[in-house]
Amino acid sequence: LRTVTNHYYIEEDGTTVTFVREVRVLLPDQASKEDFERELDKFKTTRSERELEWRKEALREIQEYSKRTGRKMSLISSEIDMFISGDYGYLVFRAKISNFCLKEKYKYVFGDQFQGGTIVSGVTIRVTLPLKAKVIEVSPPPSNVRGNEIEWLGPQVFGEEEPYIEFVVPPKDLRDRIIDVENAIKIVKSKIRRGEISKGQINLDKLSEAEEHLERAVEYMEKGLIEKAMAEVNLAQKSYEESLEGYRHEIYYSLAVAIALMSLLMLFVRKRLKKVKRLQG
């Protein structure tokens, strides 16, 4: 029994891909293990030549992909490994490729370099997306989706530019701003509950408005509509700040009163000191 898995790991930058082709062979008995061990011994003596052949093959593929898409890709690294684990023997090819996925502002495309074709039974194509990626479109319909992993099991026919995945990776500053505004609103509501701030000091309508904008920002981000999400988080920030205006005015007034009282106290102290000095003189 022999299976082949072609696994594409898309890195967090959304464009760099580590390709891993894993050929797995079942070794059901001692004789088959001994046969594989002999192949493994041969591999160890010819490893450098095999790795050079694989590098040349990977470079040829990358050149074809670059020509097809008009997007220059580069081979960062490549290697081959062979080993036995349990009842299976493995031959593993790896290649790390830059600029593999197309990037258009916040959107990324995997698969525009492929020409289609067929995979047979026992062959799997698997794509691991960046952890925060939001999928917009997948073609053809996948066999399995597990978290940020999408896979197609053979037999499967692919058309031009398939397998195809369109996805977005929400920028970190957007995710951070959503968290910051969300936490700020939670703090204000918590202080109201504890009586540290009275409801009269806060514009509750504006606070609710900020929460609504924030909910929409999250919804848009989940759908991959990044620009709309950014617009909503800006509105959420604005509404939140407007909700605090009354509270801030009270703080500013209290601060001004405290400063005035402190100034009067200092003036009184200075006058007393002068009087004491005169009496001593």
C-alpha cells in the first residue's frame, strides 16, 4: 500500500509556501522492512545527488509557475529525507518557495499557477492556511476542511487554476484595534456596575453605538471584508470616545478645582512663612 500527500504550508506572510511531498509505503512484514532498509542504505550513500536532482526539478517547476503567472517566484531551500517509522517507510521531498501565492492588498490567491489535472486514489492534496486566514472561495469543493486545513482526496479532477483558494489575512493592527476598543468598553461597563462611574456621567447611547460598530467590524473581518471592517472599527472608536465626553468634562472640572485649591493652599503657606520670618527677624 502506497500513499502520496502533497502538502502546501502557506506561511503567515500569506505568500511564502513550504511544499512537502510525502510518499508513504506500508511495510507489513519483516521482509518488506528489510527491502526498505536496503533502499534506505542506498539513499544515504547517494543523498547529495538525489537532493541535487530534486532541487533541479523544483527549480524547473518554479520557472514554469513564474512564466505562467508573470509573478517571479524563488526557491528558498530544498531537501529530501528517507526513514522508517513504525510499519511505514517514508520518502519526503521539501521545497520552500517565495511569492508562491498571489497578493492583492488584503487578498491572497493560492492555485493561479496550476494547469489542472487529475489525482488518483491514494493521492491527497492538502493546503494549510495561515492561522488567522479567512477563506473567501474554494474550488473545486474540498473533500475535507479541518480548521485552517483544506484537502482533496483522489480520485479528483481539477480544472484550470485548480485547486484554487482565495483568502484574506486580517492585518494585525485591525485585530489589535478591535481588541483594544472591546476591552475599553468592557472596563467602562464594569466601572458602571461597581458604582465607580454613574450612568449619568456616560452617554450610554453612544456606548451602545460603539458596541454595534464593533460587532459589524468583527462580522466584516470574518467575511474577509477588511476595508469595511476598518471603517467600522474607526466608527466604534469615535462613538466610544464621544460616550466619555461628559465623564471627561467632570474629570477636567474636578482637576481644575483641585489645582485651584492647591494654588490657594500654596499661597497661604507662602504668606505664613513670610509672616514667621518677619516675627523671627
